[in-house]
Amino acid sequence: MDLGLKDKRAFVAGSSRGLGFATAMTLAREGCKVAINSRDEDKVKAAAEKITNETGNQAYGVAGDVSNASTVDALIQSVIESLGGLDILITNAGGPPAGSFEAFDEAAWQKAVDTSLMSHVRLIRAALPHLRKSSTPSVLTVTSYTVKQPLPNLVLSNSVRAATVGLTKSLAMELGRENIRFNSIMPGWTMTERVQELMAFRAKNNNTTVEAEIAKQTAEIPLGRVGQPQEFANAAVFLVSPAASFIHGVSLAVDGGITKSAF
């Protein structure tokens, strides 16, 4: 299937590693011009170079903290200067730390809101004028399957990421008539550094090993394994592509079937 992505211009936030990097790499393989992002300038430049070398399409690395309100406008402007415009925006950021409700103070909650909600709000707001100039504008927010099935010791993520799903659906209703598509993906357990960190947290709390905790979690997944970043990327790239032109306002679980709700 031709996804219609050749020469489209895409920005993927939080993409020097993990799900974001796999998605940016796949977009580039489909012919997109891609800009990627990380707080670490060296890491994002190295990741962009890897994408360029492996795909033959120029990728641009743009450093900046998407949780910082003062940097988002400049970040999007750098993206526009690099790509010459914008057709696709994927908003993604690292998840909040694990822990119980009483483990977090006001500052921790505010940081989680800035990282896992306001980063989406600010990136979309800054990108909208540029997306309006595209003939195929598409926005994808990245959340977690825990917005439908909360997990113990992830109170920050459970709470704040759910607001991003509400934001995505609201914008789908509000801006759909402008032909700007909004969708979200709720990834499940996928083998990334973030998941390794969560499993290390569990291992420490349970006095076990990371391997034991991964095995325990895998037993709960109907497909019997954790996912790979490429599997997430395949779904993400399809959703933002012109091939998915009538898919709008959807929150898609890419989770191996672990979400137990019927809807």
C-alpha cells in the first residue's frame, strides 16, 4: 500500500530513542522529511544522523525540552525552518516517574502535567498555523493504555495522560471541519528504556529481578510477549498518513490485547 507520505514534512517530539525514534525512522523510510527532538543536543543529532544514513532522507535534529513552556514556540519555528512547513505532528514525551500517591508533592504533579499534558497542548498550539497550510494535516498524540486501565504505582501517568486523550478527542471535534485530523495511540508494554526503568522500579520494590518482572508482566499480555518499537511505529505511521484519511478522533490501543475493556 502506498501511504502517500513521500515528501510530507513530519515532526516527532521525544524521538531520539524508543517509540519516537522508531516512528521517525519509519516515516523517513516512507519518504517523509523528518525533524526529531530531544532535550539532549548530542543525542538528537546522533539520532538524526542515523536516520539520514539508513534511509537516505535528510533528518533534522532539534534540541529542546517540550515540557518547558518558554521553549516550545522556538522549537516549532526551528522545525519549520528545517522542513519548510509541516504536514504531520506527533506529540510525545517521556512518562512521569513511578510511585504511590503520597510519594509525590505538588512540584512532582506540576512537572507531570507539564510533561504529559501541557507539552501536547503547547506543541499543537504552536504548530496549528503551519498545519493549516497543509493539504493533509495530521496530529497524533502518544499516551498509554493505562488511561483505560490504570496500573498501581503509576498514579501520575494514569491521571495526567487521560487528560491528553480528552484533549485529542476535543480537538478532533473542534478542528475536524478544517480537515486537520487528530488521533491518539495508547501503547502497551513495549521494549523501550522507559519500560526497563519501570521494571527496575518494580524489581526493587518486590525484591526480585528485572527479568522476573518482565516475565510476570508478559504473562498478562494475551499475545504472550511485549511489543517492539517498530510495531508501534507501523501503527503510528499509518494513522498520520493520507491513507488513513477517514480515521479521526480515535484512541488506538497498540498493546498486544492487554486492555480488558471492550471499548
